[in-house]
Amino acid sequence: MKGLELIKKAFALNPVERVPWVPFVGVHGGFITGVDAEAYLKSADKVVAGVSKAIEEYNPDGVPVVFDLQIEAEILGCQLQWAPHNPPAVVSHPLEEGVKLSDLNVPEITDGRIPVAVNAAKELRAKYPDIALYGLITGPFTLALHLLGTDIFTKLFESPDEITEVMEFCTKVGNKMAKYLIDAGCDIIAVVDPMTSQIDPMTFETFVTPYVSEIFDTVRNADKLSSFFVCGHAQQNIEAMCNCKPDNVSIDENIPIDFVKDIALKKGISFGGNMKLTVVLLMGNEDDCREEAVECLDLGGKTGFILAPGCDLPMDTPPENLKAVTEIVHDDYKQEVIRTLDKKESTIEVLNMKDYGQSDKVIVDIITLNSESCAPCQYMVEAVKQVAPQFEGIVEWREHAIKKMDAVTFMSSLMVKNIPTICIDGKIAFVSQIPPKSELIAAIQKRINKKLKLKIKSKRSELLILGENENENNELKKIIERATTELGKDVEVKIISDKAQMASFGVVNGPAVVSVKYKLKSESEIPSLEVVKEWIKEL
Amino acid sequence: MQKIPFHIISGFLGSGKTTFLKRIIDQYSGEKKIGIIQNEFAPANIDGVELQKSGKDFNLLEINNGSVFCVCLLGDFVHSLEKFIDEYRPDNIIIEASGLSDTTSISEVISAGRLAEKIYLASNWCIIDAQNFAKVGPMKQRVSHQIRMADVIVVNKTDLVGNEMETIKNEVRKANPFAEIKETTYCDIDFELGNRAINKFYFSDVKTMASPEINSMVIKNGRKMSRKALQQFLNEWAPKAYRIKGFVNLTKGKTAAVQCTFDSIKIVEMENDFRPTELVAISTEFTLREWNRSFKAYC
């Protein structure tokens, strides 16, 4: 199903096959195209390039056009401080500095950086008709704070009428911005109002609800979808947010997603979030991101949930981390693997597998989730099953289904991270992809050849002549020497004439011959049980 | 390199943070190299100038963004802080976190990645303005999270309130049953820097810590645990930690406030306040990865 369709389905609270994924790419789009935050947010072309790159790399179902809560504020006279790795900061507040509210005008579509957002939206719409485009606008309360500064918090109580007027104005701005973005082709208008996390529900209902609700009505009347983004500790306001009747609420890591889920679903609203931005997506590795994604997916469920970061992605979030999330979203089996490993990993004892796979036979291990229930695992096992007999007993294969603890141990010991994986003699050979028959045969053959080479190099043999009669022994020795000469083999010949020693070989009467083959199996270390077992099997 | 102790001083605008900072600088500058971080979301830059006018020796990192308010902007904070540490190598770092800051997120980022190799969370102070706090409602909403995760709560400007003190203290206790509460005027209280702070808060009657390899770590997630599993989890980890504290959401819908030092485990059940589980540990014995894995296994 196409991204936009999938998101619409999730917004409508219909169960989905796969949870939609919306990476909030803001200035991160600049990072992946080599542009700093300021240049990026000032150019529609650069935004289009950045978002296009993000779409290519992260295969999302929806993306924001720009994530910039300073566009409106800048036009209304707030000064911005630009930074290379961050969206700009609002550093002055006109209403605090004596500007009158009546002097402020609702921005026109050509004002300030609105054309950046609008033109980028138009171009992205044409380029990606099937991906949900989020048009972000600054929520009225946050815009009011930009205009008033932190005075707003005292004025809420000391001069509520003034706040009401400012909120009315900010709502007009919001309605207009929503309209510009809808006309440019956005599917979803996200009202981003992080500052509402700073107030209690009563204040929220008085100073936010009527205004934000009006913007959501505007969006609804235009037959588009809406979302209410908040970040920070806004748990006290979630219900009030839902009562404003957006189609979706989106939160960050400061609120447990299942808490929001319970409230939102009761109110018939979809919800999204809340992958950890800094500690996981920015500072973590791919494994951390996979685990985090699965955790969110499990808590969110498949009805009404949109997987997204908690907020605007930090600019230099490693792209591999986001790709890891994409991979998890699109692959049920990988999710299952993470779930299974997550439960078991804390108690794992890792085996020393350095010497694994030194038996005569080539050992093919297939690490699976469970070949009965996991299709890729099943195909991988089938592939090996078909190929193995062609080697006429030289190749032995085993499946390790990680539903069992010892298989998890085995997997970790071989440093296998993905499921399914084929290891040949303990070395990872094929990861996730089922190899074509020819490639699998070639890989096994390569290993056989290598082993053969090693074997030839390391072989040392002896022939023991056991007997008490010296003449007989010498005669036998001559025959053996003639044979080794004719075969061109390097074999040492030893004579044992001590009766007790002969008896230890089970020989009572000579002459007898015992052939001995030596092979170095390990050196300066104690091999693991698993490894010794492999050696013993070949005896 | 020995890890640098990192202290958080939070509290809403006007509560007395800058006054407190000035006192700390007065007390320690010359003796210790102090690094101060201020975010200027509020007009704190004015305070920054004021601090510098004092002529005392300290290094100041100003965050241009109100960054420490929202997790979206913490990434940049991480870079600036790293650079600041490498440049000045302070003996101690104190962050003046505005009323909008989320102190748990700050604790979490300084305890992760490369920063965790350089610094650790030594103490978390929250200053409240007695007069404003007594005015109920909206103010509390904003600082409640800071109060919840603080080690010490300084109730400042007590001279401006009368018999409301008991009510204030009860309110504070309700949010954070374990914090030490200090009452004062003009922030006239002693502040313990560095390891001394750790000794003081984490094991006042145990000998000074020898190992420099202290890790602070934060678990923050939406998981829930049964009361019994929580007890078992803490039984396993408390003996290995100088301190574990925070809040864990329980499966039955309540929240448990937790405080452990080596040999004591305290759990107080509270009404669920619908925030994530947030646990902070300070230890030389284990890493966040191990602790987090184990936490998940108990859930």
C-alpha cells in the first residue's frame, strides 16, 4: 500500500498491515545533502533536495516539508539567531519590546520564508504524489510566546485579556498558514505547539483549546487531515489536546506512548511518536535504533499508530540509524528477531568459537527464527537442504532456531546479528538474503578447497610396526619404505617391540601394522566444549 | 582523565538560581576551575553578563537556543558541551537550567555516548520560590518535573511567606518523597561540589569514594513492572550502586518512587502521574547497557 493511503488508513483507525513511518526530517535534510541549517531553511530548492534524499534513503510513508517554527515569528518581527546545526532560535519578542499587536499583520504568502515552504511543498507534491506531505505550522500558543517572551506565563493570570487578543491574532496566522500549505499540496497540517507542555489543563482549556480547535476546523473544512504535535511533559494535557479534535496527536519520549494511545483511541483519534531523539537516534547505534523502533511498534500497535521520532530530528542524526528503523518497519521477521533476542540476551553465555568448523566435513549452520513460521528462514533452509546432498556427505547442515535458548547462545557466539543467516564453518556467509543455488554451491566449494589445502599442509602420519621378531620387523619396514617411495608420500615408520606397548594397541602377536594420522587442532589455549565435540565427531 | 562532576541547578525564572550560582562562584573560584552553562531562553544572558562582571574566575558556556528545553535541540547542546569541556577542562560543571528545561533529558544526554566518558551527574538541585509556589496551580505545573527528579530542593525566599511553609513542603514531598528540602532566603545555603556532593548525598556515612570511574546513567522508557519484579530488580542492582533513584511505573497503574543506597532500598507507592519510568543510577560497577537489559528482563 502506498504511504499516503497507509497513513490515511491509520488516521481513520483502521487496522494496518504495517505501521506507517514518518521520519521528521527537518534540517537533517540539509545534513544529508551537505548544506548547513541556515542555507537549507532559506532555499526551497535545497529543501526539495534534502527531502528527496530522505525519501530515497528512508522509504517513509510521510514526511514534513520543512520543520521550522520560526517562519511566522520572523515575519512578525522576532529576531532570529541562526546556527549551522540547528533551526534558528527566536531571540527577541516584539510585544515585549513595545510593538503593538495592532501593528502586526497576518503574513501574506509572499512574506519572509513562507515561499520556501510553499514552493518546496508544491515541488515535492508533484514529485511524490503517493507520499503524505506534512505541512507544519507554529501552534498559536508557541507563536504567542515568541511574540510575548516568557512574560506570557505571568500575563496568563495578570492580564488574561491581553493573552486572549494575542491568541486570536496567532490563530488567524495559523489559519492562513494552514491554507497556504494546503493549497501548495500538503495532505496533513501539523499544528506544532510545544509550549503548551508548560501549562496545566485548565489554562490549556482557556487559552489554547478554542484557538487550536479553530485551526483544526479550517483543515477539516478543506477536507485535509490534521495533527497536533507537542513535545515535553504534556501528559496532563493529552486529553485536552484530543478534545481540540485533531485527527492525530504526536508526542515525544517524555510521555509513554501507551498512555497517549489509551486516551487517543477512546476519543477516536490516531496518535504517533515517540522514538527517542538524542540518546537513541542521534547518539545510539543501529542496534539501539532497531530495539527502540520495535519497542515503540509494540506499545503503539497496529491501529491508529504512526511511528515517528519524538520531534524534529537532530541535524546530524546518522543516516544508518534511520535506515535501520526503516528496515525494521518493513520487515516483520526482523522485528520478531529483536523481540526474541531482547528477552534472552541478558543471560547469554558466549562460546569460544575460534576453532569452530575444523572438522573434515564442512558444517553449514542456518540461524533462523523458526523455519516453520518465518518464510525467509524457510527458504534459506530449503536452499541449503537442496544443495547439501550434491556434496555427497561432505557437507553437514543444521538449523538453529533462536526460539530456543541454546540457539541464541550459538548465534551470539558466532556474532550473527541478522536472521536468517547462513554460516559456513562458523563464518557468516549469507545474511538475510537467500543465496542463489550457484552462489551457495560456490561458497561451500570454496570452503572445501580451502580445507583441503590446509589438510595437505598440516598432515603428519606414521606407520607403526608392532612385533617381537626383529627379522620380520625389518622385512616389513623395507616393504613400507618401498611403498612410500613409489607413492611419493612422507610417512614416518616406527618399530615397537615391547610386549606391553603392543598390548596397548590390542596386538598380541606380531607382526602388525598400525597407521596413525596426527592433526594439530588447537594451540596455546583451551578449546571450548562445542569445538572439542566437533573434533570428536570426526574420529 | 578523571571524570568531571556535573551539577544541575533548575528552577523557574526568578527563583534565585543566579544568586545561588554567584554564591557558589564566590565560594569556590580560585580553589576550583568551574564551568558554568547557562541557557538564555529566559533573559538569562543578562545574568551571564552580570556573572562575568563579578570578576571571578570561571568559564561560561551560553546555549544560544533555549536548547535545553526541548529534546529536539539537545543534539546541539551535546556538541557545545563537548567542545567546552575539551577547551577548558573544568574541574566541575554546573548547569543553570531554566524553568522550561527537562532535567531528566539533560541527565540522560550527559550520561550517554562520548559525554559519558568525560562527565557524570553528581547532583541535581531545584530551587523554588516560596512566594510564587504558594500561589498554586500553573507555576507548579512547570516545575513539577524538576522537583520530581531533584536530589535537593531549595525553598527560597521563605521570608516572604508565613505559615504556608508546611503546605509547600507537603506539596514537594508529594512529588518527590526522598529529596532533601532546605529552607532559605537569598539562596544562602552551602553547595557541595564534585565528589563531595556525591559523598554527601549518596553515602554520608561511608568513606570517600576512591575510584574515579563513576558512571551516571538514566533509564527512561514507557515500560511497566510489577511491584515484586521491581523489588527483585533493585535487590540485584542496589548493592552495586552508590545510588539509584527515580520513578517506576507499576503494572497495576501506580507509580513507585524509589531510592536506594548500597544497603537500603526504599519504595513508596504513589498515584500514577502518567510520566515515563525514569531511573537514575550512579555506580562504578555497571554500565547503562547492562542495567537497561536487566530492567527490560524484569518488565
